[in-house]
Amino acid sequence: MPSRRDAIADDLRDRIATGRIKPGDRLPSEAHLAAQYMVSTPTLRNALAVLQAEGLVEKVHGKGNFVRRPFRKITYVGGGRTSGTYIADLAPLSVTVRTTGVRAHGHLTTLLKMPTGSPLTEILCLGHEGERPHSLARIYVPCDLVPAAVLRESLPYEAVVMRLMELRPPLAEVREEISVRLPTPEEASTLRISSALTILAVTRQTADTAGRVVEAALLVLPGDRADAVFTTPYVIDERAAEG
């Protein structure tokens, strides 16, 4: 038998799915819903937290709980086939770009295989759908390859990608690490998502023909608005085929 929390979440989920409560609608106040379902306010909030974690409901501070409008999904194309294109299908989004100079520290020293304090160019890309944050990418490049001054903040995302492709040496390998996890407090705040909503986190290292890591990208894609596609080409051994 489902708990009261799950029963309330199921009922509200059904009302959303059948259109009785529409995207953008504000839910009744928590006090009103608690009285309607004859439960305590903490139990009602736990039920709402289930729907928030599923991405169906969002709580706007000072305004209440709203049924979320569905986000347009984008696709991360993996497998190293997209040299320089980190997220495909960006056409529906506007992307703001901020470029700054930083120093390698912590996990960046491991990703880029360089000493602590080495100068880097950080390219922060925040995707928006309308006024709503959609996706987050941090790209790091050694300053001797791409000085921060080369990538002016006024450049659009597509121009930044093209500039990176022009300046860096020929690539030999792309390594991607994919994980599903909860967002950090900073990521949840930047993307305006629930701390209970899982994200697709992609760590991408790009190396040149000499084996040097020339770029590292940290991508954060909320799970309710992203897909990932990987294609692995097979190389046929001609000698085995002839045999």
C-alpha cells in the first residue's frame, strides 16, 4: 500500500498528465493542499518534493509551486566524432559566453596534466531556453594555446567553437567520462533546478597527436532536458575478411 506521500504525488502527477493542471499553472497553496489531502504540511511537502525531483513541479521562492513547462531536449553527441562541438542541437537555445583567465587547481591539474597554478583560459557557456537556464559547460584550454584575450566575451558560442578549432593543434584522442549524479549547490542555483533532480555530467579530455591534453570540458545537463548519443564505428580487418 503506497504511503500518503506517494499517494498524493500519484494523484497530482495524474492531474498534470491528464491536463487538469496545465503547464505554467500555480498549484494551490501548501496549506490548502495539506487540508485537501488531510495530511500534515511536512507530508504534503514531501509529496511535492517527489514531483520536483521528477521535474514536473518547480518551487519559485515567494510565489509558490508551479507545474513546469516542458523543456526542449538537446542531444550530447559523444564518441569523439564532434571535434569542438560539445552539445548538438543548440539552435533552440541562446548561449551566453564568459571568458576569463584562471589558474589550474584541484581536479583541473589532473584533467589537463599540468602543474598547479598553470595559466588557463576558462570559457563558461550557459544555455537558455527563453529566460530559463538550460545547460552549463565549462571549457578549459592552456593559455599558451588560446589566450583569454583571443576569445572576446562578445563572441557568440558558435564563433567561440570555431575559434577553438582554428587555434588548437590537430587532435588524436577524445576521452569522455559520463556520470549521473545530483547537482552541486552551485550547479542547482545556476540552472535553477531542484537539488534532487539528477544531472548528466560529462567530463571530456581532448589530446593532440603528441599526447598533450589541449582542452578539458565539464558539461552539466539536467536529466529532464538532455539525451546522449554515442556512435562507435567498426574497422573491418581486410585480411580477416579475405580469409
